[in-house]
Amino acid sequence: MNVFEQLFIGGRRTDSLGGPMLALHSPHDGSLVGRTRAASTADIDAAVAAARTAFNGGDGAWPTMAPAERRAVLARFSRLHAEQAEAFAQLVSRENGSPLWFTRLLHGGIEAQSEAYLQAADNYPWEARMPGQGFGQTVWRREPVGVVAAVIPWNAPHQSALAKLFPALLAGCTVILKLAEETALDGQFLGELFTQAGLPPGVLSIVAADKTVSEYLVSHPGVDKVAFTGSTAAGRRIAAIAGGQLKRFSLELGGKSAGIVLDDADVPAFAMNMVLAAFANNGESCVAKTRLLVPFERHDEIVAALVAVASQLKVGDPSSPQTVIGPLVSKAQQARVAGYIELGIAEGATLAMGGPGVPEGLDGQEALNRGNYVRPTIFSNVNNAMRIAREEIFGPVLCVIPYDGVEDAIRIANDSDYGLGGQVWTRDPARGLAVARRIRTGTFEVNAAAPDFRAPFGGYKQSGMGREFGAEGLGEYVQHKSIAI
């Protein structure tokens, strides 16, 4: 069992100035996974002070290093992190209930995500010269935005953390990484890895904190930018705080993404992929395709295919390699998802699979009763006006919505407050691309393709502001300066 009595402030372990100890318990059976210290507001003051001192350190400090020097540190970290990918995948699975197959897949892809940032930094125009107005020259500089508060969720903690730390640090910013309480343990290991990679003192602090202390960090006058991944409701609050202080912010928020099945789709070929697109990571994913739009004439056929696949997926202990769907992260999340399942029934959707209660006869009923389990659920004959079709449930619940023609499918897909992801299934990729171009989302997939990490990721509408990954993600952490000479 891992125990962290001290906080990671400014690059070293230090005693807390008043934060409580957190006990992390398995969502599967309630067993103790580990303990770690949470931050107090005084600890946040110390972390911000360390970051500000490191940022204002003058020549030779992290912000004024050559970009290639910063890149070398991040490249060393990436290698060190990749060496421990399996251990981190297992720890995250124990913390948040994500099945081991998913955390292994996720951690196996982090190195590629980080490499894309390194490549973007290699080609980024940190400083460029152009003719001046009439005479002389203009020097166009990209400089670090300053002290960054990076606030991450619990569903993919290392991936979310490094999606923010890499561009912020490559740009020359100093960072306070705020971990979610539900996964406050795994992120602690990142601190020593960055130190081992050669990150200078003061540049990085890593703390877990409750809602009150987290808001204190976001609103701290010493923070120049907030980078957040989480719920749309929390994103609105952060935007209000940042707007009031005129500080920079970027938000990666919720989703209610549509998967569109065109009338020529190969149903057996897409069924398994579509179920995983909706149920991966126990459905606790912002990009989950939880609205499946199908032609009226193929509705029953497609629902039968989905149920046939989903009913074979093993639900149970997330540490088992055979488990496809594990427990939800907390009792509160279990209750939330169960409430939406009851709501879907009350709204008149057809219960094609699953429903209220916990799964039965899988992996031992006692463990399933103790854990934060819900029954993977598929609703058919859903109307897009229903709350289960409009609100982010964040659990293994799939809504099948019939449509009448491609224009109707596009209308329904765009009739959402969110715009993060989406997918279309067709035997004709050109036809799929034509549909993709008309959907108002930041990311879209044709059949089983997946975007490259060098391409920007982010949302339209209430799914966020700003972008991650590649050069666009790096640009979220710079200020632009023009110098006429």
C-alpha cells in the first residue's frame, strides 16, 4: 500500500500546513488502496509562491531556457514514465475502477501523446523575424503565459495530467497540478519522475484538494492561467472566476456524442466497436458515443446486434484481464447513473438491456453488491428530447435513437448542448466524410479510425474552449509579443 504523508511542493516533499490525510478505497470491494495528504489553502499559497519564484528567476531559469533544453527534460520524463506504464495502469485501475484492459491501453498511448507534443515543440516558431512597417524589423516572440493551475479529473488521470503538463512546461510555464480526490494517489508518483528527469526546483507542484481548496487555487491572484478538464458545470464556474480576474483559461468539458449508423453500414462489423465506444472506461468518458442514431428501418436489427454483443461483456473486478466493464468511481456516481436509468424508464424509452440494480452472477455477487456497480444498459426507441439523450450520464448507458434519412440524422446529432466527439458508420468513407463535415463537434471519426495526437482535440458549444495536443495545444500556453527594431 502506498502512503504519502507529505505534499510535493516546488519539486520536493514537504510537510503540509494543515491539509488532511485522504484514504482511497477500491470501487470494487472497498479495500484500502492507499493514503495521501491533501492540500490546505496555506499549501496552495506555498505552491503558487514557489511557481512564481521559479518563473521570475531571470536568465537561466526555466522560462528563459532554450526550448531545446526544456524539451530534453520532457523527453527524459517520457522515457521514465513509459518504463512504469504497467505499474501506473494497475494503480489507476485500483483507484477509480477502470478495467485493466482500458488503463493498459490508455497508458500505452501516453508516450505517443507526449511525443506529439515534443515534435510540435521542435517545429514551433518560438521567435520569428519579419520586415518592419516601412523600415527595420519586427521580432515576433511566443513567451510562456506564466503560472498555470492544471486541474484534472479522475477518469484518466495520467493522460489528463500529461496532456496539460507537457505543453505548459515546454512553453516555459511553471505549474501547480491539482489532482482529483478520487485519484489522489497515482499522480503523486509524477513528481519524483519529473525531478529525476531534471526539472528544476519550484517549477512543478502536485497536490490533491477538495472543492473549496481547488476553487482557492483557481482564483489565486498568483495564477496566470487555468487549464481544466472536467464537468461543464465546473467549467462554467472556472470561466466565471477567470473572466472576473481577466486570466487565461482553457476548458475540456463534457460530451453527449452521437454515433451515426448510415443505411449501408455493416452492422456485425460495427456492433462491438460501438458498444466499446459507449461503454469503454465504464462509460466514464467525455468522448463516449452514448447517442446512437440509426435508420428507422434498421432499428430493431441494430438493437439486437448491440444487445448480443453487450450481453457477453464481463462485468466485475477491474483487475481481471477478462473484465470489460468495472465499477463506477464512487457511490455518488453509482447513484447518479442508477437515477438516469430509472429516469429513462420513466421517460418512456424501451429497456433493451440492463436496467435498475447491480449485475448478477458475475465475479461473485457479494463483491458486486459491495462495489459501485450498475447494470450496463441499452435504451432503444429513444427520443432526442429525453433527458437521457441530452444530459451527460457518465456511465455505461447507451441511447438508440431512430432517424428518418441522413438530413434528419445530422439534425439530431447537432441538436445537443455539447459538441466534443462523434462517429459515423458507412461502407463508403467519402459519404462518411461528407457527414462528418456537417457535425458541430471538435473531433469526429469515420468508422473505426482514430485522430492522431498531432491534431487538436477539444469541443464546440458546452464541451469546452481551447484545444489540446499538437501545436494548437502548445499555443494555449504562450503569450504573443511583437518587438519592433
